[in-house]
Amino acid sequence: MTSTLLTGIGELTTCDDTLEPLLDAAVLIDSDTIAWIGPATSAPAADDSVDLGGRAVLPGFVDSHAHLVFAGDRSAEFAARMAGTPYSAGGIATTVAATRAATDAELRTNLARLAGELLRAGVTTFECKSGYGLDVETEQRSLILAGEVTEETTFLGAHVVPASVTRDEYLTLLTGAMLDACTPHARWIDVFCEQGAFDADESRAVLTAGRERGLGLRVHANQLSQGAGVALAVELGAASADHCTHVSAADIDALADSSTVATLLPLAEFSTRSPYPDARRLLDAGVTVALATDCNPGSSYSTSMPLAIALAVRDMRMTPAEAVRAATCGGAAALRRDDIGVIAPGMRADLVVLDAPSHVHLAYRPGVPIIGQVWRAGVRVG
Ligand SMILES: [Zn+2]
């Protein structure tokens, strides 16, 4: 066991109970775990010490919503959308065709590239969904490949109904043979509960079947319209309702009274030129909020958690401290993890060191590469 003292921390954002950062702090890492935090002047002895020269330190980001197993890209669709074509769920078919045709090696290469981008953006834990196979074989291999890069794997066969089968046939697969093939490789099940995808009853059937097999629940909810997704997520005790762009007062009350996290995905609104979710209203009501990238080739092809934070601050009226907390501790809550997302003794030593003196710079300097160092489980990995 080796201990390392990180000292010279100008500002330590712990994302623990308080939003107030510690100034002139130190962090002691013992093996893969945080052993001590406090003022630099009273830091304990350690085998090694690293002087961070006044830089800001925060927990490694937790990206609780990403779609990374796919082939091809949809840059032409993006350009058309920016020229005025509206976003709809149907463009997924392009990616499904490319993903089914891709070899494991091709999918693995793309996945590794995106995982590398996430790491350089300060993300030390990420969730990864299937959902571009939409047949038993490709959904299963998508999850096997996802499992090579993260333990937070999510079965999203219920993304859209593919063109090759009827709606009834596909729902039978989703709650039967496809689910059976995918369950051993997934921790979570997710459903795109939206007009043009799956309605409330269909979504309930899919989620209930997943829950019966031991999977945790997540829902793509209320992205494009004020639908039934949030209410369903709360009703079924889902870990997270994701998007929450169009929510009613009743949805907000239900979230506030539940353990379901509202995961906001502002890079999707940015990339589809859509209205942002009302984060202020959710936070003021007492809802637990997470920020995630929604990285996917259709509606949000970005791995930049710092940009998501900047958008949350500028366009969703979160304070920089609230946005950082949502991108760390909030993401951990959305994945029901109690070992990451906070800098405190006993937590996994996942840290981001900014090339800046304060976490505020994440929003104050949008688009600037200020992620200086990334530590995961006590090892510097970026
Ligand atoms: Zn998504």
C-alpha cells in the first residue's frame, strides 16, 4: 500500500453536504481510496507528495447517461437540422444499420476512442447503453462490448421499434428472448418513453420485465414532450428520469418526493437547438439533479462534461457549484453508487485537477481545455 499526499490545492470542491469549497487544502490517498482531507497545514505524512501549485480539485465526473456502442456518424443529419429540419427519433435507423453491419473490432475501436475522450474530459465513471442493435444478437454484443469499458451497462433495446418487425413482435422480444440474452451483461434497463418510441403502458411492461430479472431501472423521460415518462419513473422507483425537459408541476412534486434523480442532458438541447430544462425549478423544489453528456451520434455527439456544466450555468441558471455537484455526486446518485462522486475519506480516489484556481472556471472559460490531471482509484490516468 502506497500513500500519496496531494498538497497545494488552492480550492477543494468536495461535493459533500456543503457547496462551500475548502481553500489551501490537501488530500491523502491511500492505495485506491481517499484517506484524509483537510487544511494543507495539518496534512499527515505520506510516502509520496504531489504539489498542485494552487490548482482547483474536484471529484472525477460521473457521466450517468451515454450511448457509446455504435458505428458511423450522422453529421449530415446534424447539418440539416441546423439548417431547419426538426429533430425526431427516426434518425436512429441510420445508426442501427451501421451498427449491425460493424464488426466487434470496429465497435470496440469507436468505444475506446469515446472512452478516451471522456477520460480526458475528467469523467472517471460512465454509464453505457446498448440500443443501436435492436435485434437479439446486436443488442447482446453491444452490452458485452460496453462491459469491457464500464460496469455501468444498460440494456436499451426499447430505443425505437425497428422497421423489420411489428410493434407487437418487438415488444414480445423486448420482454422475452432479447431481455434474456441481454440481462447477464447489463446492470440497468432503460426505455425511450416518448411519442414515436414507446408509450407509458409499453414502457411499463419493458421496465417491469427488466426489474423481474434483477435489472435497475432508468427512463428516457419527457425529452420532446410533456409525456408520462417522469411519472412512470417515479411510480416504478427508477434510479433516474433522464432529460426532464418538459415537466409538469406534478412531475416535479413527484420527483422531489422520490429517490429518482432528474438527469439533465443540456448537450442534447444544445445540439438540437431545443429549449433547456428548467434546472432552477427542479433544484428549488428539492429534486436531486444530475448532469450527463448523453453522448450519442444523433442528438448529442459530445463527451464534454465541462461544456455540459457551462451550459447548465449559463442557460439553466445553476450555480457553478451546483453544476459541479450535479456532474459528480448527482451522477453517482443516478447510478445508485455511494463509493464515487464525493471527495471524502473512504471514497474511491477519483479526482480532477483543473489548470485553474477555481471550479468556476469550468463555466467561466467555456470550451477551454482546463482539465489538467485525472486520477482514478488513486492512479493518475490523464
Ligand atoms: Zn439518451
